Amino acid sequence: MQNIIYHFRFFKFTRIFALSFAMSASSIVAHAKSVNVDEIMTKSNDFKLITSFSYINLLSKNAFSGIAQIQLPSNNSQISVPISTTTNQDYLAFSLYARYGVYKRVEIFSTVNAFWQHSVAKNDITNTYASNSTGDFGSWNVGVLVEAKREGKAPALMLGASMDIIERAYYQSGAKNLQYAKNYNFFATSYYTIDPIVLALQASFSLSLKKSHLSQSIDNGERISLRPMVYFAVNPYISLNAGISYQYQTRDNVNDRYLAPLGSSLGLNLGLAYEIMANLILFADAEFRENAQYKTNSISLMLSYKI
């Protein structure tokens, strides 16, 4: 899904940071004395284009059979990765993200994802290994972001929602098809500035409807996430961010059979932003996460360009 760029202005600092949402993200650049609210949202009729490239490594801990819901660290786009054996999987994802200012405090955004993956799987019954590589379209997502409250003596508040219009769904047997309007995300971010530090808290709720193909089906569990983050300006062009993310996911249903619930998990998030030029910003983000069934390590690079 893809990232929303916010511009804040502070005295003697250029601060760049990313506030990630489900299926969207936010980043902030600071330059002068006070917060310029007009720069927080995309200005009316302004258009911004963002590209991101993510690498994810997924290692299942046992012969877990189901669907892993993985979130891209750059833009929080959600991808579904089928797991049927003990698997070590490398996953490359490319996202093209656009945002447009409709009104002063309202903007719309859209993300298109594609991927390539390589898996090495162990069959615990026969004790043999097999490798497989594939590439495909991932999803097309649209959403809206609203500035509900501007920052003042109290923290600012941003609210948003997004939906996967089209998604490539994979099933346990390896079959796949296109699904329409089956994933929904609702998110909120609150932030407060103590120059040169920004404190942020992000929350999201993901709802996934049942997907089916012939006699096969998948129904991913709902997911709630909380992410407190801290952003710090190193110099006028570079900023760092760090935080933790908590997720709780209910159990998945594959072929009308409930799997063991994934429950709670904690992740570590680290990031860096570098302003290459006035209209071009480079972001680098990493996440390390582990739950009861598998662990993931992900790295993402993103370029944001204002047209």
C-alpha cells in the first residue's frame, strides 16, 4: 500500500520520519519555526508518487499449514504467504503508491503491489527438500486519510481507512485466483512534537473476509496492532526512528478447519530517512518479528517524489 508524506517545519532542524499505517504510512519532514498544518496533508490538487522495494525472509518453526499474513515495513501493505511445510522463504515486493489532496484536510491514496518469491521447503514426513520460485501481481488498494485534529497543546490525530479492491489469493494446494473487496483496514495515528523529537502512537484493525476457489477456502483472522515510535533528527538531512509493534491475530480458517491461533507477537522496528533533494526523499525501514508459528525479518527501501 503502500506511504503518505507529511511536512512539518521546525527551527534549525529538517526532520524526516515515517508513521506507518495498515495499508498506508506517514512521513514527516521539518524545516523551520512552527508546524505548518498546510504541509501535513497533501495540499488540494497536489500529487505525490512513491515507490518501495521490500525484502522479507520468513522461516516457519514447524510443519505449520496455513496462510501467513505479512506486513511490508515501508507502507504496511499486507501480503498473504501460503505455508504448507517447514519453509524458509525469501520474498521481494515492489509497491507503487500515489496520494492526492482532495481537500485541505482530506486526501486519497492508492497502492499497487507485485512480488517475487523463492521458497525452500522441507517435507517433515519424507525428510526431503524442494525449492520453488514464482512472481505475480499482489493487490490493488485504495484508501482515504483525514486530519481529525491538528497538533497544538494536545497531540494531533489522523484517521484513515483502506480496502483491497483486487487481491491475488493463494490456497493450500497452490491454486490461486483474484478476489475482490475482501480485505479492509482502519487506522489512526496520534503524534506530539518535542523538538527535535516526535512521539507517535499508531493503531490499526484489519478485517479479512473469506476467500474461496472451487472446494478450497481461506479465512484469515482479524488483526489488531499498536505501534509506539520515537523519531529523532540527527542533522538537517537525516533522521532516525525506532519503536516496537504489538500484534494480536485471531486464528485462521483454512478449508473450513480452524488452525491454532497466532495470538500475540512483538516486533522491533528501526528506520532511517535521508533527504536527497527538496522533492526526493529516501526511506529505509527494518522489522524483526516472531510469533508462535514463524518468524520474519524484513527490510524496505522507499523513494518519495513530489510531482
